[in-house]
Amino acid sequence: MRLLSVLLYLFIVIAVGCVPEGDTINNSYNYYYPDDTTGNPDTTYSVQITYPARNEAVEIWYDWFELASPGYYNCPWILRTDTTISAEVSTNVPGTIIQANVFLQTSPSGSFYQSTVMPYPGGSSFSIRLYRFSPSNSVIIPPDQNFAFWVSLTTDDSMNYISPTVSFRLVSKVNYDMESAPEVPVVDTLFETDYTQRMTTKWCPQSPNIDSFYVSYRETMTGQVRRFAYQSSTRESNYTRYLPTTAYSVWVTAANGYGESAASDTLNLTTTEPILPEHLGATIYSDGSVDIQWNCPCYPDSMLVARKDTLSDWSTIQSLYCNSGYCPSHYEDSTAASNTVYYYRVGVQFRNGIWWTPDSVAVWVP
């Protein structure tokens, strides 16, 4: 008789298209039974979530863990957790529950998706998995995260019941003394690439309590030190504004609100001659001007354009200033004389020297 009353109520709700009070989920195959809309507890069924509570902060603890076999250029130290978050469900629905499903939302703007399917959970109270870290490796402390979920139950009489939507928050905790200055990072790699002007430094943190890293580059010839700040998730820096044929020393420190670590071991490198412009080309316009183009993965202080004809030697006709790492890639020469063959080449100028392309481009100006 009770089941007949419930089915009659459901038929009326669907027929008139109204939505009962309480939390609702917009999935057409779910039938929602609110905690009490009929006023008769004997005909009211509920699916209760007893854990986590609404808006509860659930703590996830991470350990500072050393990998036995880190990958190439990977730090051996990481944060790791092996945790399963489960929901505690309690219900008084009639019949045997043949399947329980969790629909999970992992961001406020995301959609709910079916994350867990549990056949025959058994009994009126059970645990069902919400989310699992197995294992979750991280090089920084994961940020807090907002979750929401609801549980759907299917019984042996083909009825569906759903719980209210429960939102909670994952809060990351670390089994480490975070209220101290960081340990000294390890700098293990320093090299200069041969295809673009870039000096790369790589390092590894030795503690998780880091807000930022500081990488220092010293020109041993002049003693000038340039210091750059990086986020705690950074593991390498690419330095481009350095001098060619110059000795450099590099070291790294880690810092947080409690202080800064001592400097790491220092690595040394003497840079090579600069990468020169390539793919020289020239375009002659109808007014007799010549546009010189080039490509250069370099960061000099300025680009130089030189010209000569068949009777003269090389002469620099233009200096093009580079700004904030950007350098011009062409120059239009409007001083070329007609009926003349010209040769053009391009150079890079640093404060410790000038280097010219070994090749040139020839044009005839009509």
C-alpha cells in the first residue's frame, strides 16, 4: 500500500511537470523523493549523506617523499598521497539496492560526471568512493579544491532515488614542518644551447615549504650579478640576456615567509660565440630601395647592417637597437645608387664585441 502511494505521487508530479521542494538534479531518469513533502513519514523515503557534511573541509595529507628511480632531469623529491575519499550513505528506501552511483563535480564551473559505480552496496548504510589519489605526485602543495556530489540509488523494482547535492572542500596538508625557512635547493644542470641564445639552469627543491626560487647569474669578468625570481612550481630558468665568450657562475636559493635558504652549490659555464643571423634575403623595390631581411634567435644589444659594392670595403650603414629582447628582422636601405651591385651582411653587437655573418646577400639595383 505504501509503495502504491509513492508511485501515485510520482505519477502526479511527472504529469503536472512540477518540481518538488528540495535539492534537484536535472537528469530525466532520476526520480527525486524529498525528505518530507507528503506530511506522512510512512510514505517518505530519503537518501542521506552523513559524510562529508555540507561545506565541510576535508583534509588531505601529503608526505615529502623521495623517489627511488626518478626520471631523466626529474627531481627525486615529491609530495605524494595515497588517499581515497568516501561518502557515507544512509537510506530507508524500500527494496534491495542493486546499484549506487556517484555523480561528482570537481570545479564550481564544471559539470557533474559519473565517477563511481557500486553494484549491490548491501544494507541501508554503506560507504562509496568519491575520489581517489592513487598515488598523486606533486612538486608543489596542491591548492584547495571545491567538490560537489550526489548519489543515485537503483533498487530491484527499477526505482531510482537520489540524495541532496553535497558540496565540500579539499584542503591540502603536508606532513612537514612548514614554519621554517626552506632547505637549500640542489642545482644539477647548467648548459648553453647551440640553436638559440639560451642558458638553461635546472634545480631540485629539497623541501616543500617554498614560496619562490631565486636564480643568480654572475659575470665573473665584471662581477655583475643578475637575480631573477621564479614561482615555487618552477624547476628551470632560461636566461637569454647574457654575453658571449664570457664566464658565468650560477646558484639558486629558495625562500618563503620564514626566510631564505643558503645558496646552492655554484655551477660555472663559459659561453660560446653568439648565434649569428641566418636566412639573409633582399627585396628590391621600384623606387630603388633595398629591403634586407634575416632571422636571428639571438639577443644582442643591437643589430648592424653593413654594405659594400664591387669597388669599396664593408661599411656599417645602420645600427638597429634591440629592446627588451626584441630585435628588428629587416632594414630598408634607401641610399643605394642605381646601376650598382651591392653586397649586404648583418652583425650582432654586444657590449663585449661585434660578430658578423660570414655570408652576404648580393643585389643589383637597376
